[in-house]
Amino acid sequence: MSHELFRQVEFPFSDGRFPYDLGAVVQRTVFTGEEPAREVVHTQDNDWLVGDGVNDPNLPGAVVVAGMSHIADADASVAELATLPLGHIAERADPSLPWVVSRHEWLE
């Protein structure tokens, strides 16, 4: 079932959870469950990005737009990141490890 997604939803979220209608750019491998989420970025301009941290997200067809709540439902640890501040990234090397949050810097 599909529903309308929005690129940006007012932040912070009123209940501290990802809204049902919040869209994110998600690496296809994470969306399909082939790889776990190892990177979650909340950009300075209030976009959300989710990556697997091992495959190149810039390749053709490597990303999809999906509901952030879908990703959080599939991985409860991602749901914990709904309060990730603007301009920050949460990273982990393995799903068994805690998220490490730091300022996000785009690579040159």
C-alpha cells in the first residue's frame, strides 16, 4: 500500500517519533532488508537519508524514496533517531553496536 510522502515535515516531531508521511532517501539495500541501516543523516535543510554504509549510494538505481516510519518499523534502533538534530549523522559499523552521533559534513 502506498501513501503520500513529504520531503520535509516540521521538526522536532511532536511525539518524538517519525511521522507516517515523512519521506526519506533510502538506499535500496536497506529498504529491501539486504543490508542494515548503518548511517542515518538529518541534513541541515531537514532532509533524511538512510544508507547501508558499505555500498555506493550514488550509483544509478541505488536509492529509493520511502517512508521513514517504514524504515523505523523494520529496525527499532532507527526509530530511536527521530530526535537526531539537523546537520547530524548517526553511524554504526554493525547493527549490534550503538549509534554514534556527530556533525554531518558533506565530502568534497
